[in-house]
Amino acid sequence: MDSKIYLSSPHMGGAEQAFVNEAFQTNWVAPLGPNVEGFEKSLESYLGNGTHVAALSSGTAAIHLALILLGVERGDEVLCQSMTFSASANPIVYQGATPVFVDSEPETWNICPDHLEVAIKDRIAKGKKPKAIIAVHLYGMPYKVDAIKKISEKYEIPIVEDSAEALGSSYKGRKCGTFGDISILSFNGNKIITTSGGGALVSRNLKHKEKAIFLATQARDAAPHYQHSEIGYNYRLSNISAGIGRGQMEVLDKHIGSRRKMNQFYHEIFARTEGVKVFSEPTSDFFSNHWLSCILVDKTSCGFSSEAIRLAMAENNIECRPLWKPMHLQPVFKNAPYYGSTVSEKLFGIGLCLPSGSNLKSEEKVKINDVLIRFVDN
Ligand SMILES: Cc1ncc(COP(=O)(O)O)c(C=O)c1O
């Protein structure tokens, strides 16, 4: 059998190795060093808008620190998009707070402004104003930035912008990762660029960056001995990983171009298949990096399900995945409050993520095309 075609695998550009070698040669094999600062600077200039970046060990760590910086404590409530990866919500529980999940709207699949406002009003009426809103740009598609920001400002509840999947996406020409009171990025192995594992906290407030680095390096007070007045974490990115990140920054825009071409590739494959819709930007305000290309499959009009496509692809050693299962449907969050209808639940039922890597070879694309065309034609 041919080698497996993955949904999204690491794609090195070439310069990564040189940055890593330099770290070895200079013995900066530690969670600090010139690559960490170089990677942060490179992200700051890419994102623009006066952002400050703290490179961390994961996107999850970045969300955890963001919640701490926003003062989330035991007994608090935090609003969170239900349709997402569990890492968006888990840090709420690390803090002893309760997640309050909110449904998606059907255009961007992200947090619905209407349900968000209903949730805020109801939580306030029940006696507790939520401490933060975690909004996610799913699969690289920007959430409805203006509408969510308006609600955040009206109720004075800060936004943690989960841009783990959306580095290089933009809304009205401004980069995702610059919209939150605090934003986060992920450089996990499957993301648009990777450091093998890593993440970043982004804020326009320099104090957020400084405090995040302080907390991420065990919260050491300024003293010659080890002195601590706060609980710290070991969340800083290593200089080796940051070296990979510096190399990856050189090819980020190329990766975005390739992923967007993959999206176009699926548009062409399914152009004549009634009932299969490729996930696309709703208006020209939205620019997605198309980290993953996804489809919705309406069985009543095309006669097959998304699961049938997944199985046909799996038989040919091609990886596909259902969309993120909403958090309010997850056993671990079964007791968490939820506001919404069935939008995210329905998306989960009929959606599928397709191979989207920037490193897919032309023969792999031919194979994907052949398997899909054979499937829809039967
Ligand atoms: C939406 C979302 N949030 C958060 C994360 C967490 O990032 P990390 O894996 O770097 O901890 C991920 C990816 O893994 C993600 O897809």
C-alpha cells in the first residue's frame, strides 16, 4: 500500500536546521536564548498592530496564562465557543472555573453573537458575570470579529482570542491574533507552521507579555536566591524549538498559499456534486489561511454521508476526520451550562476535514482526487 496521506503534517522549509545547529554550536540548549527572542520578534513584526509576543511551550499553556492574566479564579465562569478543540476549554477548569459553552453561527462555524449575548445576560441574571470570552477562529476561519468585540465592550468582558489554527488569517485586512484582549497561537505539529510543539501569548499590552514570561519561568522574584511570591509554571518555549519556528516563519506565507490552493482543489472536485459544500469565507471581510479544508455533506441531496467518504478515504490510506465535536456534547463537560441551539451539533454530524497539508505531493493530490471522484460518481 502507498504511504499514508495525512490530514496535516509538519512541513519544513529548509532554514530550520541552521537555526537549530546554531543553538547547539552556541550551547543555547535551554528554554531561553537568541532563537526565542528572534522568533518572538519575527511574530511581532508579522502580526503588526503593536503586538507583543511571549513564546511558550504550547497553545494550551498560552490560554492558561491568558486566563490567569485576566484574573480568572476558582468559582468564576468563562464563556467559551462550544465547537472547538478541548484545549480551548480545559484551562478554564485548570483555574477551578466553570466553562459556559456557546453555540456557533452557521457562516463561520464560530461563536454566535446572538447566543453569546443571551448567555451573558442570563449568567448575570443568575448572579455571576462571566470573567472572559474564549472565541476561536476554527480551521483558520475568522470569527465575526466586529460583532463579538461589540458584545465584549458592551458588557466589559475581555476576549481571549484562540488563534491556534489561524496564523496568517485576517479579518478586514487585520491579522488574526491581534483582536483579543489577549490572543494565543499554536505551533503544534499539525499547525500551519510548527515548532514540533509550542505556542505563543500575544497582546498589545507589554505588561501582559512580561507577566506571561514571569509566570512561564516559575515566577521567580528578583533575588539572587530562589524566591517566589506567586505560583509559577514551566511554560517557556525552548531555544531549540524556537529555532525551528524562526525557520518556519520564512515559509509561512508560502504555506498559506499552498493551503488556500488545497481549498480551491476541493472546490473543483466537488463543483458538480449537489449536497457537498466546501467551507468558504462568507464575505470578502474574511480571509482564511484554510488550515484545514472541510466539507459539509447533505445526505438527503447527494445520497451519501460524510462518514462514508471518510471510510472510503481510510480504505485508501488517506486520513480524514470529523469536525471538532462540540464541548457541550463531551462527557467530561456534561454538567457545564450551554447556550444555543443545534448549529454546532449539526455541523459535527455532517462535516469532514480533508487532507490539507502544504506539503502534499502532486501524486498524492492525484490520488485524493481519484478516490473522491470515484466515490461521488458511484
Ligand atoms: C482551537 C485550538 N485551540 C487550542 C489548541 C492548543 O494548542 P496546543 O496543541 O499548542 O496546546 C489547538 C491545537 O492544538 C487548537 O486547535
